[in-house]
Amino acid sequence: MLKIPYELWIGARYAGLSHLRGRRGGRDRFVSFVAATSMAGIALGVAALIVVLSVMNGFQKDVRDRMLSVLPHIELYVPGIDPEAVLAQWSEIGDAARKSPSVVAAAPFVAAQAMLLRGQVLRGVQVRGIDPGAEKSVSQIAGQMLTGSLADLRPGAFGIVLGQDLADVLGVHTGDPIMMLAPQANVSPVGFTPRMRQFTVVGTFRSGHYEYDSSLAFTDVTDAARMFRDGSTAGVRLRVDDMYRAPEIARLLTPLLPPRVLASDWSRNNRTWFAAVQTEKRMMFLILALIVAVAAFNLLSSLVMAVKDKQSDIAILRTFGSTPAEIARIFLVQGALIGVLGTLLGVGLGAAIAYNIDVLVPGLEHLFGVQFLPREVYFISALPSDPRLPDIVSIALTSLVLSLLATLYPSWRASRLQPAQVLRHD
């Protein structure tokens, strides 16, 4: 029969786990209650950390994927050159980029900003001139069309595809005319006149990313070059086999490209947003880790109370021959069991919520009649979750380390008690 060290048995009893062997006595009830509250505090702190970090991971992943369904992995552009001149050699630039085995597809683009006018409604938009045939290979816009088709963007027809939210704000539908105003002006004998052109709405799309659905418009690449001329940026959009390696691939492409062609990857173009999310994630980890730290401090307090309450027991054990190290191990076992069980409960609860948040949140929204993420305010309208094993492991280790540190002082104090002094006062 396996013999359990008496330090483990007594420590488990003090931790409220006396059912491992024997029944719990009335003297232990208060100490066990305090230990249970410490365990619950650790569990709640760990669960909150896992859920919050999983939601932030899911938010970042969901927004990034929706952004890259519209944006290219890498953009190649030539600053300071007329867009029509760049478009004339886009095939050459694309062929040079395809020398890299990581480049999957290429398509030309013209990017500019403009104003769309419909009746009394005026909205600023980002205009992207694209080649409808080549665009299908570098983005998912063709599959996100709600009405019309990208094929309806024909050179010289001056058609335009709008995000559905933008179309709703402007009050236009497929087939309606709309006026586009460029920031640049035409110079004539009578002075400066606004550069404007009537376009026809040929379709709408929804990417699921509110910023793009409310401010992005697509038109034919040659129409965009004629409309904006020197007020736009032209180049080639690339799709690579691994979007996470886009920064590395962009650096490797530089020697392969013609002179003056610059490469910019999606992480650089959206650096501010991703840096803000990473900073927010770190700060949330530190802030929520304070919950675990408070629970660990509560654990320290409960162990100090346990040492105070069990002074007579400690003195009797010392008179029976227990060493100070063995007394210290009793309270180390007590604190460690509370920390380990609290951490395990927190990991289980946090993982259960994080993996089922797509069901829990809609249920709460339906129950209380509220919407936690309005599409007009946030990038997305559903609460995503992406639990990651490294995050869960780091949270669990943080909780265990804080719990073990909280046991050191009470254990040391228990080992320093002198039996003669304790028994004399009793």
C-alpha cells in the first residue's frame, strides 16, 4: 500500500480537501471556507484572463482576415509617375515579382481619394481602380458581391461598385447614376474648375468590415487613371502563398523588381492598427493579471490565518519530532493545492467560455435585447474568439507562480514557531 507523507495529508486537510482521507472536523470549517474563497478568486481571475485574451485574439484574426479579403498581401507601386505610364508596364512588374515562388498572383491597381455626390448627400471614399479579370486572383471581392458583378466594370463605361453600407448612406441602387469629384482641379481660361465625372452604380459588395463597406468603391483601372491622373497611386497588387510571411517576401522582392518600384506589405500599411491591438492585449493581460495577484494575496492572508489558527497543532507536531522543514512543507502543500486546483478550475471554465462564446453571446443578446458590438462603431458585429494554447499556458504558469510565492512567507512563519512558547500560552 502506498504510504502518503503526513505533510501531504495534513496540508490537504487544511486546504479543505479532507475527503481525501477521513472527515473534516468542525475546527477546520472556517479555514476551509477561506481557502475555498481563495481558490475561487484564482479560478475567476484565470478564467477572465483566458476569455479576454481569446476574444482579443479572435478580434484581431477576424478583422485581419476581413481586411485581407479586400486588401492585397503586397502592393508594388512607383511614386511620382503618371498612373497610365505605370499601367502600361504593369505586366513587366508583375512578371518580375512572379520570379519569387511565393508570389501566387498579380493584378494592376490605381488608388485615390474622392467625394461621391448623390442629391444632397456627400461622402468621402477610397477609390480603387482594378482590372476585374485579374482582381479575382488577388482578392475576394468577386465572391462578396451582393448585386451586380465585377465584370460589369468595363473600360470607358465609368461604372462603379460600392460597399453596401456606403450605397445605403447615399441612397443608390444598381443602375443609378452618381457624381464623383476628384480632389484635383482642372485649369482653364476661366480659372480652376472641379474635376468631376458621372459614374453608374453597377454593383454592391459586403466584406463584413464596416470601414470598407462604408468607404470603399471600385472602378475600372483605366477609368480611375483617366479620372485622377497625377493625383493617384498606381502599381501592382500581389497575393502570396503565406500572408504571415508577407513582410519577409516583400523584402526579398526588392532586388527582383525594376528600378524605383517599391514594395509595401499589409502589415506595414496597417501598422498603427495592429500595433495598437498588440499594446492593448499586453495591457489587458497586465490589468487582468492583477485579479490573480489579488487572489494570491488573499491566499497569503488565508495561510497566515491558518498558521495562527493551527499554532497548537504545529506545537504538538514539533514535540512529536517534526522538523521546521516538515512544518513548512505542510503549508506549502496547502497553498500549492489551492493554487493548482484554482488554476485548473479557471482554465477549464475559461476554455469552456472561450470555445463557446459564439453561442453564449448571441444568446445573451437575444435574452436582454441588446447588441454588444454595433456595426456602426466597431469593425465587426459579432464577438469572435480564438483561444491559443501558448496564451493559456502562460496564464496558468503565471497563476501557479503567484500562488506558490504567496505560500512562502506563511510557511516560513509556521516553521519558526517555538513549541514551548505556544503551549505555555495555551
